[in-house]
Amino acid sequence: MALAARPIAKPGQCLLKCVDCGDDILDARRLAMLDRGCTRCTGCEELADRRLGVRV
Ligand SMILES: [Zn+2]
């Protein structure tokens, strides 16, 4: 579990802007990620997951 390494993200909380690139995070994505929270856009999240070794 790499959840502890994720910045800020709490379950049920999604940021409006990606913390990595500053782009807007799409509403559809924020809704889809509500259970685990999200701080990044789709592209940056994929990169971060790969860095952390998280299997998607
Ligand atoms: Zn991003």
C-alpha cells in the first residue's frame, strides 16, 4: 500500500487542479476517484503510480 506516500489525498477528497502540472482535473475523473481521492490529472497519476510501483 503506497497510500501514505501520496500528497494530501484523502478518501472522498479530490483537488480541482493537478498538483504536478496544474491542469484542471476533469469532473468525470474526480467522481471516479472519490473513494480514494485524487490530486493529479490522469497522465500525472499514471506517471506517479509507475514511480511508486503501484499496479493499476
Ligand atoms: Zn497533471
